[in-house]
Amino acid sequence: MSVCPDDDPVHFEEMLADRQAQIAVAAETFKLLGDPTRLKILLACLSEPVAVGDIARKVEASPSLVSHHLRLLRGARLVRRTRKARQMYYEAADHHIEHIVSDMIAHAREHDAMDDADP
């Protein structure tokens, strides 16, 4: 079943009814990513596992603030953590998260390019 509506309104209504839980999770995910600091933190974790202190330096935020945001991101299953010795490392939870964030950034870039092209 596609996640996009088709021309059949009954089919679309059934799809909505079947997917209320997933729609709520998706809405909460986008709401969570609406915070610029949180989005920067997630971007910092896309390519490899990163320690909290390194994330804090990358995004220019305090380690305690980064830890707070990471807790929220973990709760939403957007990042996962692994322990190496005494250090915790965070990375994107899976390839879906990487795609969502990468696609959002690419979309923003395209939007900026369109704005630059307007006379």
C-alpha cells in the first residue's frame, strides 16, 4: 500500500484509518526536528558515531544541552548510542533517518537555488 493518496477517496480514507499511529509518529518526528539545534545534532551524527563532547563542539552548544537533545532524539528512535570504554557515541538510528535528513537539506538547497534564480 502506498503512503501517497491516489484518485480513490475511499482508498485514501482507509489508508488514513490504518495508519493513524504511523502518522502521529511521523508528525512528532518532524516536530522534534523543527528545533535547529536538534537538527544540527542529528546532522553531526549522520556519517559516524560521535561522542557528546565532539557533537557539542561541532554544533557550538554546551555538552549538557547536547545531552538533553540526544535524550529526546533517542526517545524518538532517531539516534542510537553505543559505549566504547567510558565514552558514549551517538549515530543515526538507521538509513531511514539519514535519508530523511539528507533529503530535507537537499530540498532546502534547491529552494535556496530557486530563490537565487528569481530576478
